[in-house]
Amino acid sequence: MASNFGLRALAKATKKSKWPVSARSAQTRRSLATAATTEQYEPEPYLQDAVSTQHGPTPVPPQRTIRDAKPFSDFLTDAHHRQHDYLRISVTERCNLRCLYCMPEEGIQLSPNKELLTTAEIYYLSALFVNQGVNKIRLTGGEPTVRKDIVPLMQRIGDLRRNGLKELALTTNGISLHRKLDQMVEAGLTGVNISLDTLDPFQFQLLTRRRGFDTVVKSIDRIQEMNKLGAGIKLKINCVVMRRLNDHQILPFVEKTRDEDVEVRFIEYMPFGGNKWSQNKMLPYSEMLDIIRQKYPTVERMRDARNDTSKTWQVPGFRGRVGFITSMTHNFCGTCNRLRITSDGNLKVCLHGNTEVSLRDLLRTERNGEPMDEQAFDAIRQLELDRRKQDGLRFDGEEGWMSKERQLLDVIGAAVKRKKAKHAGIGELEKMKNRPMILIGG
């Protein structure tokens, strides 16, 4: 747990860095959270004979779990005792593709630039969440690589590794990734998810309404080349499967894992604003698995980590793996550890929920809604320091917290506490209002 800076320490620290102070409550400091351990997988009834126990990490002994348990932020712990240590941040609404399941056919109305989070605001929120226990941040979009300052932004967030950040990941369509990949790895990039729904160049153009298949392949190849040199980038390919549209691509993707160290994840088609979802288009996990078993009858289930969203399988002898993200038919809400911040600054505690709270508006209170840059943060920080010094407030403990940080944490904590045990089922989800996927962040 990060130390609880006093005002004197804060004033000294902020001359070198811009991250917020840690503000975990006294209650948090007294509590012990359950350490994340390997999930004791319970297979679906029709898979009882398919689970392989020969793969995956060995479960952690209970004695070690108790010994290694550390306090976790109350602000990021919901009413169902789920600890949210994974933050996804959408850094842009813009994209250079027009995928059928993501972008409405008529397009979207982009938000004015002043309504989007600035680099300073994204970094401030990233630091705030990391100081509360978030150890993984994923940057999404839109398409994050089209943001002009994406590399400098990643460099700043990457610096939070010394404050507890362990993973910095990216979800991208791969169109322009290969041009920026080297700099991103230097900034601390640890994982890349590439969205690719077909291995057929012609169908790629139909599904995305754009050209670019060859450049996506180039980005995949570049990651694999760098990994051979020791880069250690976790590579996953995300494929949204739609019945009678690209379901014939399942087997070619599985074959891709024969010789390549990659995980292909098949995603059940989900309803979002404007994507014309219907249950008839959705191919459930069980049917996808049946298709694979027809050609690869020995495919076996691997053991998943506790918070994995994907159910992972492998064909014996193959180098790579396949996974299934089953949000529609077998939700994984019970172990959800993810929070989302949209590009316009709203906190979204559930991908399939339509309740959002604005962190952007609270950040900009002193600026009458105007965007915050580094100079604005410095000026407000100095005003806070001067006011507290003048009022003779203590420089340690809770009274040493910056008021802006505490306000944000109270709003975040309240939203997390309202998070439901699980999202609605298939029949309800398609009727609920929700943003288009491109405005939420992949």
C-alpha cells in the first residue's frame, strides 16, 4: 500500500511528480482483503469431462494467502466484496475503422474536444487509481493509436510502475500500431489485444468498412518478432463471432495457434447502441466449442486465473491457446475486477450498465468546466497547500489529504458500492439503453 503523504511530503514530492497522494481510509488500513489466488474452476455441466488439470499455476496454500494478504482500498471494493484493481481508460472516440458491431451504420456524433479528458486529467486519474490499488491499466478507444500524444501519455502512465502499476496494456485494431510499437514498449507496454474478426482480407473490408488487413498482420508480426527478442508482450487477438457472418473463421483462427504463441479469444456478440444486435446473430460459447471439437476433438480446458474474463482452451501440441469471452451465456460477474473511464470522463462500473458518473466535471470545478492542463493542476495544488498552511491544519493523517482527491474518491467509492452483483440477462440487455461500443471503450 502506498504511503499516506502529509502535506509537507506532498509539496516536496509534487515538485518532481504530478500523481495524487494516497488516501486510503483508516478503515482500509485496519482491514485485510482476500488475496487474489488461482480460481478453483468449476466447469459447466456439459464440460465436466473436459477440464485439464495439467495446465495453469498451482493453487496458493491458504496459509500463504493469509500471510501475503494486504489491505485494499475501500473506495474500490464494492458491496459484494469485489476488489477492482483493473482500470480501462478510453483515450479517444475516434477510430480509423467502422466495424459493424462497434460503430452504428450512420456513424456517431463525436464529442467536442473540450468535453474529452486531457492528457493531464488522464494521468491524474490514473495515478489516483494506482494509489488506491489498481495494478493494471488498459488504454482503449475508439482507436487509441490515433490519439496524437498516445506515446507521451503512455510514457507518463508507465512511470506509475514505481507507484504500484504492474501492467500497461492496449486494445487496438492494429492498423497503425506497428509504427509506434517500439516506443510504446519502451514506455512500459506489457500487453496488446488486437481486434481482428477474420483472416480473409476481402471479408475484413466488409466487416470494417475499410481496408487495412495487411497492416494489422504487420503489427501482429512485429509483436511476435519483438517477443522473440525478449520483449515479453502478452499478445491476444479478439474475434467477435457473428452467426452466418464470420463463424466460418473459427477453425482458421484455431489453426493459427498451432505454431504461434498467441491467444485467440472468441467473443460472444453483445448488444450496444446502434449495432443491430439480435439473439439470432449471437453464436454462444457451447456452439463455438462444438465447431472446434469437430476438427480438434482433443481440445482441452486450461485452468484460468481468478479474474480472467476468458475461458481458455488448448489443442494438445499447439503452441498458442484459444479463449471464449462469454458475457451473454456464462457471465463472469462474480469475479469482476474492472472499472472503466470513458473518453469524456465518465466512470462506468459495468460494461453492460447504463449508469455513469462524471469524474471530468468534478476535476474541472475550480475551472468552471474548462479542461485541466498541467499548469492548472499545479495552480490548484498550490492554492490548496497555501490554504491549509494558513488555516493551520495538520500535515499528516486524513486532514493532510488534498480535498480534490478526497472528493473524487468519495464519488468513485459511492459508484463502486452501487455496482450490482451481475448485469442483466440476454432478454433484458437488448432492451437496455447503452452507448455504442466505440463510445464506451473496448
